[in-house]
Amino acid sequence: MVSVVSEQADAPAIGTLTDGNHPGWASRPAKDTEAARRYREAFQSCEIDPSEDPMAVVAEAVDAKATVVRNALEGLGDENALTALDSLLDLSSLERELIEDGARRRTFALLAVQEALSKLRVVDDVATIVDRAPRELVESCGFDRAVLFRVHEGRMVMEAAYFGEDTEGAEKMVAFAQSVAPPLNHMLLETQMIRRRAPAIVRDALNDPRVNRPIIDFSLTHAYVAAPVMPTGKVIGFLHADRLYSGRIVDEIDRDTVWAFAEGFGYAYERTVLLERMRRQRAEVRRALASADEAARALQDADLDLAKIEPVERSPAAQSLAEVQTRVMAILTRREIEVLRLMAAGRTNQQIADELVISAGTVKSHVKRVLRKLHATNRAEAASAYVRLASIPAG
């Protein structure tokens, strides 16, 4: 808020402007004077033409009040006060320029983000959209370098990087970061971003304890901005960007630009993943339908042979096996026969349970019933009865 000179020079401070409100300006107290309240009420009640530029109206009001103060100071002959007034007006004018410049930058940044996201929305391949994200952040939004991390098993794994024409540097960066894959411990900046679900800015990466030192040293970055990617509310990755080549320190507008891009990219990525899954599912369904159709056609086209089907001669061993199965089936259930067969083969209860994929307790119950039905007192007698049944001639 622009300071306005008024008769209430000793009005108490009611708040503080943070550094983020005016990039490059230190925090300073903000006073709400009677004149400021009067102009605000005039805007709210539409006494001032809404078509006019508010900044211009406020600037005109400041100049008018400054003229009153200047005339008073000239009447008093106070040269020091006049000099101070001129300095104050210069600073006020500079503040307005900074605010207007920030507003213009935010507008252009928003347009750049929209342009970048429009290019990502046409991508229908997951691998491609992952590679394109850092590139669009650089080429469309004006950063020098950008990287994309994914969160995997509690670690940061770099998936893609774009350093403009320095493709070799980007490839080396990805390879190194993947070899490091820093864990998301409580001290790391990205861990704080997961907890807060908010972007961050690092103005002094060389001395900031929250950064991952190996990656920062390898990348040579001095300052960067970062934002979480969280399309479904859960953080699945991070986007980082800096301005290393231009040498300019990143600010809050850069941070908010990456934040807006990361949010849009998250939705575009989710859409691409869903599309790819649908394509894969569609292809599987088509293969299944084609296979079913082919089988149906084969059945339809098969030749019919009107002939008496002769019984198949079986070998003595096959006949014996069939007979023992028939005799035993008259006494035992199918599961009890399986247990008895394995008992005769010398398997333990646990081995039988593992082979039949049942519990050891269930095997024990089957064994008891087999012993009772075969009138056997132990496993050896049951196995002998099984062999004896196999040796009895048919009929």
C-alpha cells in the first residue's frame, strides 16, 4: 500500500508488508491514514470512475497532497523537509513502478503457463509428457533450466531435465541425481513441501541447510524455485527451475509461476496416464475378442465325421490305475484320495499341505478320516491298504 501524507502523521502501524509483496523491498511498517481510508471508501462506493486506472488515481491524490505539504514547507522555509519530501515522492514513484512491473510480470507469466500447458494437453504418451514438462517450463515460461523428480519409495528420483542447448549436461544431471536419489528425510526442503503442499524458493542454495548438497553442488545452481506435483492431493513429484545462465536470482513470481505450471502439469499427467491405461485395456479386450472369434470359427468350420467311436485300448498299467481309482473312490472322497496318495509316497503332513495348498491342520483332519475309513492304525497301514487296493483284480 502506498504511504499517503496526512494530518495524522502519528497514526499507529496496523500491519507489515512482507518481502513477498514487493520483490526486492525489505519489510516496512504500513500505516492506514484517514486520507487512505477516504480514498478506499471512495473506490468502494464507486464515487471514483471505475474505468480509471486506480494506480493513476492514487498517484494523482499523492501529488495533490504533496503539493499542499510542499507549499507549507516553503512557507516555513524548511529546506531539509523539502528535500525529504522530494525523496519520499521519488520512493513512492519507484514503489508504484515496482508494483506495476510485478503485475505485468505475473500477467505475462500466467499467459506463458497457459501456453506451456496447452502444448502438454495434446501429448497422449506418459514417457513423452514426462520429458516435455521441464522443456516447456524452460521454453515457454522463460527459465534457464528445469528438472522433474518423482517420489518413489521415500526417495527423490529425477526423471527428466532440460538445460536448453546443453543436452549433455542435462543427461549427466539425470544420471547423477538417479545415482544419489536422496531420501525424503525431515530436513529436506521437499519433505517440507510434501507436508505443507506448497511451493518453495531457495535464494542461497550454497548455504541453505534444507537442500540436498550433492545435487546442488553437481548442478552448480545458486538459487532455484520448486513446486510439488499433486494431481490427486498426494505429492507424486517435484518441479525445480532456476536462472543459472542469466545470473538473475529467482523471486516470488518465479516461484508462483512454477507452482501454477506444476498444478496444470499434474492434471495433464493424470489425464495422459488414464488415456494410456484405457488404450492398453482396449487392446487387451480386442485381443480377447479376436481369440474368441477365431475359436468360434474353428468350431463352426470343423468337419463332422459320422462314425462309431471305438473304445481306446488301455495298457495293463493304465487299467490298474483306473481300477484302484474306482475302488478307492467308493470309500474315500477326492481330497482324501489325494492325501492318501501323497501319504503312500512318503510325504509329511506339511509337505502334503504345501503341495495341495491347504493348511497343515486340514491335512491332519483328512489323515484321520482316511485311517478310520481304511481301518488303519497308522500311516504305514493306510499306505499298505492303498497298494493292496491297487493289486486286487477287477470284479
